[in-house]
Amino acid sequence: MKRIFIITFSLFLFLIGCSAGEIKNLNEASFEKYQQAEKVVQTKPINENNEITTQVNNSSSGVISLNNSDSDVLSFNEFKSFNEFKDIFNDNLHGNVPMFKRINDDIYQTIEYYDVQLDGSGWVFKTWKLDPKTSTLTLVDETIYNDHKMEFGYELGRYWYDLWTSDKNNYHPYQNLTLTTAMLDEAKKGKLIGVEYGIGININKIKDARPTPMEEGYYEGAPYVFYPEDTYFYNEEEQTVSAVAFKGDRLNITLGEVEAILGTATYEGFNEMENEPYFLYEVGEYSLYISGDNDTKSVRDVILSHNQIID
């Protein structure tokens, strides 16, 4: 395996086709993001007594009260499913129902905030599967954001909370994929398992077929659209997708498990800018980039782009 231990995030920008002029804005943009995150926390400090904690953990809140415009009025069936979830949650867990929303079919997601200095404190996103026939709930996935688990954890949790509550279609990614060698087979075709559209498609086709993205803009100079399940980077001039990605939460495995399943990577390195180890698999004319958390080694991001030669 070729190993690269000193590398910056400009590698990824190179892979998705960013110019040198776009790359030079990297440090300023990253610093600005963290400044904005810190500003949110400073202007709305989070503690057990303030309105944020009350709103998140209040059994009478939830998406129904957050999205109360005419366009968000629930149908009878939606209202029935929400009440069913609340009743079963109370029966199974014997506690107040936190803020929640229905994602699809029988999958629901809740948010809670715990303002105590413990490893399990902070922003807690839980995904549940509801079985209406047996009136039971099964915990599918759980993600906790705090500074014990990750750098800027509380800020990241607040970022996801703001996204989650800003639109009824937004939700936190959860484990709904299993990694197999089929990932490499599909990557050779410019497709990423778990991502609906492949590289080369016109970005407007995706926008027209999807609800409003959770986020749309420029990431270090590269235009993108970010949805709960996937992200698309595209060439602004040609309007074609140049890279596709999804969050590692959807796999919920470590880099070690990735290597055990996919085999030895073409390159193994460390991204100093993002403070994360990564594997890079060259598959035909494409590259599959899989990064991990530096402490836990759990997969952070999975990105497929056109292949580039690295000396």
C-alpha cells in the first residue's frame, strides 16, 4: 500500500476539480464556519434552564409545533402516525416524548439535549423503528454530539439541530447501509451505493426531483447540494456532478472494518487540515475516498470522484 502521511484537504478539492484560486480560500472559509458556530453558542447559551433545552426535551413540542405554517399542516394519517408514535414511546420507555419527526414509513427520529458534563451529554439524535402491530419501538441508531466525543462537538450538534428543525424533510443521517465489495464494483461505474444519482448527471435534474436541500452553497470553492442521504458536488460551468458523497453515520463502522471488507487501499494517508486518517481506493477512472475520525476511527465521509494520479 502506498502511504501518504502529510496531506491537506486540497487533495480532495483537486479530486473534485477545484482550481488553485478556489483552494486558496480554504483556511478563511473554515475559520469563518467555526466563528459562526461559536457565535451561535455565545448568543444562545445552552443550559438546563433556558428555552432551547426546554423546547428540545418538552413532550408537548416536536415538529408539529415547529412547522405550523399552512404548507406544513398534517394530514389525518400523518397526525394519526404521530400520536401512535407518542403513545408507544410512552408505553415502551415510560418517559416524556422528546422532539421527534417521521422520516419515512415506520422510521422516526428524536432529539434530546442533556446539559451535564458527562460523556453521554450534549445533543442526542436517536432513530427508531416503529412496529405498529406489536406496539414496540426498536432503537436503530444513536449519535451524540459533545466535546468529549469530538472536537467542536456541541457546536456540530447545534448545527444539526438547526438543520433538523428548519424543514420537515430534514433529518440526521443514520445507519441504513451495509458495506460490501459491491461498493467498489459500483464505484467503477461512477456510482456510489446509497447515493441515488451518479457522477456526470446534470445537477438541475437532481434539484428538480428532490425537495429543497438541507444546505446549498460552496464548500471551499466547490458548489454543492446537501441532502440527508447524500451530497453532490458539481462543476459550476458545466452544471454536471463531479463528486458524490454520504456521511459515515450511514455505515456506522470503523476504518479497520472498511479495510477488512474492501481490502488494502491504494493509498492510506492523513488529512492534516481535517485532522482525519483516510483510505483512497482507485477503481478504474474513479477514486473512492473514505475518511475516519482521528480518535475513534469511525467512518466520517465516503466520497466518490474522478480518479487523479498521486505521486
